[in-house]
Amino acid sequence: MNITHTLKDPRMGEEIIFAEASNGMQVAVCPKRGFSAVSAHVGLRFGSTDTRFRSPEGAIVEVPDGSAHFLEHKLFEGRDEKVFDRFGAIGAQFNGGTGFRSTNYWFASSGRFGEGLDILMDFVQSPLITPERVEKEKGIIVQEVRSYEDSAPYRGIFLLHRAMYTNHPIRMTPGGAVSEVQRTTADDLQACFDAFYRPHQLRLVLAGDLIVDDVLAQVEALAVEARPGDAERLYPDEPTGPAAAQLDETFSVSRPHVWMGWRDKDGLGLGAQALRRRITSSLLLDLALDVSSPLHEELYLTGQTDDSLSYHYSSDSDWGHAVVSGLADDPEVFVKGVRWACQRLAEQGVSEVDFQRIKRASWGNVVSGIQTPGALAGTVLNSMLNEQEPFAVLDVLNDLTSDELTLRARELFDTAQSSVAILHS
């Protein structure tokens, strides 16, 4: 195990030791003295949008939607015993998740951490995928997919994605449609594992009251043989503008559910530039729509929005969008009000007073969000997967200006780049 560098951040009071295993796996250890709980997170850049790719050996591979999520299920099964049962036997919490561009697995325990790390590295590096096991799992996944399809928030956000994007695979849900699950084969899943779950693509973060040399030695002992080579993701061409201004769907809801989105014309790759865009976009949504903002207060007092209002900014290397959602008896009034608030912010600009207020709040959220080993490990893993320095968000907040936010507001809240999705009863 080769220690590559150490990051010490006095602002956060944290130290992170970065290392590389002999098989290329990237490892970060975050000592947090005095904590009884220890957490390990492992992840890789392979998610639901990666359904067409060129394998490291040069073959073009196409797999059904939902394959990354299906593969996550198969890894949970383990070779000889279900992973949940193995973690349960040592009193550890465990879970995982599949996103659009990444998959991660984690566990936390207050004892027997070494055994938990053995289990984590075993099932992530050495699954058993057979036709019989894949067929057996389909019923469970179909049930999960149908439960999501019955959820108004889930249904609505992907209706909005289909309005914002013409060809991009983010239009599809991470679990895939039932028909996609049914046609998935063991060969599909094995192809995904072989292409993406290569040791040098794995990122492992360990956080807690740990002896660094000991845990690094254990990780090295658990490392499987290196498999050089990278898959090339093959995505369809995507127009720069939205696919539709508005999409409506009939669904069982007591009140109309409304989603609004503004999509960026393109992505910024990974790294520092993408982080800066994400932070500025999130701050603008806070400035326009947070409960503490004057614009939100005006919308609320005039009945254009209520407590159901929520928002977020989401992005990756080749896409980005802001989303606002809420319940509304009159969707047209809701849409008009939210657009007014966002456009007014863009036109008037961000005041220095509001900028300093939102910057202080954001700084506090960053600090409070990494106080436990699990939260810290998750944050560091996310930064590694996105090729960003941990805690770089604080550097961005430090040198941001109100003028930069104003320019980003005029770029982001472009009506020509916006779409609406509504679920009606």
C-alpha cells in the first residue's frame, strides 16, 4: 500500500490520508478520534445511465435499463451467504445505492470493524452471477420498481426529466421499467461488472477511530488482482434545449403535483469547474426560494406556494439542472410565481447582504454535515468519485462574489431552457 499524500484542513479540523493499493484501488482514511462508530464506504463511477459502452477489450456492449441497479442486488446476494445476513451477524448496519453515474456500498459498526471490512471487500470484488440467481431476483426487483412507479414524487421527477431531455439516459429511472428488468440476463450483468468493477476504478473511504497503518495493511491484504483497462461510455447526442415546454400526466393525487426545471445547455465535466457551478446554482435556489428569503415570503403570503415547496440542483459531467417542486391547487399560478421569483433575482442581481447571509449559512451546513464518521466518509467518497478535493466547497465559498452569482442566475434561470411537468388527478 502506497501512501500518496495527506490532506490536513484546519478549518474542518480533519486529516485525510490518501493511499493506493497494489491493484490500483484508491483509498482514503479519515481518523476521527473518540468515536465508537467506524464507517467504510466503497464506490465507483458506474450508474443507471451507463447502458451502452465499449468494454476495455473493445467490444460494444448494450444492456437493459436498470442493469446497474440489478447488479447492486446481485452483489448483495453474496457468493455463499446474503451480505445483509453477514453484516447482521456482527451487529453492523449496511446498505448501498445506485445513482445515475455511480454505485456505492457502506457499512457502519461499533465493533468488529475488521470483519466488516472483510465482508465489504469480498462481495464488491468477487460476486457470483449465474442465470439461476438472476432469474430468482427478478421478482424482487419488479416489486421494487412497481412501488416506485406508484410514487407521485418519483413519477413526477422523471416526467420532468423527459420534458427536459430528448435522448439522454437520465430520462430513465435507475431501476428501469419492468420490461427492462424482465429481459436482463446474467451475461448483461457480468459484462457490466467486468467492464466497470475493476480495482483501479474503486474508491474506498474509511472513517473513525482507526490506526491508519493497520487498516491500510488489511485493505492491501484483501485486494484482488489488478485488471487494467477502462470502459468507454457511449451516450447519445443531446440537443442543448428542452425536449418539451410542458408534459402532463394523469395520476392518483389529491392535489396537482408540479415540477419545474431549468437545464444547462451542457455539462462541465468533473472536477473544480463542475463543483463551482453546483455550488453557485444551489445558492441561487436558496436565495430565491428558501423560507428565509423575501421572495419566498412574498410567494407564500400571496398563496402562490405553500410548505410543500422544495428545490435542488443536480449535475454530472454532461448534464445539469435546477428543479423546483410543490403541490398546487392551481399549477399555472405556482409556475408563474416561481418563475417570477427566479427571474426577479436574475434581473435585480444578488445583494451583498443576501450573499453574505447565504454564504454563512452554507458554510455552517458544510461543517455540520460531516460530524459523524459515516457522514464524513460519504462526503469524501463523493468528492473522490467526482474528481474534487474534499472540502473544496469551502474554497469556492471563500472566493465567490455576489457578481458571479448574479451572472450565474441570468444563465441558469433562462425561460427558454425551462420545462414543466404536472401530475393531475
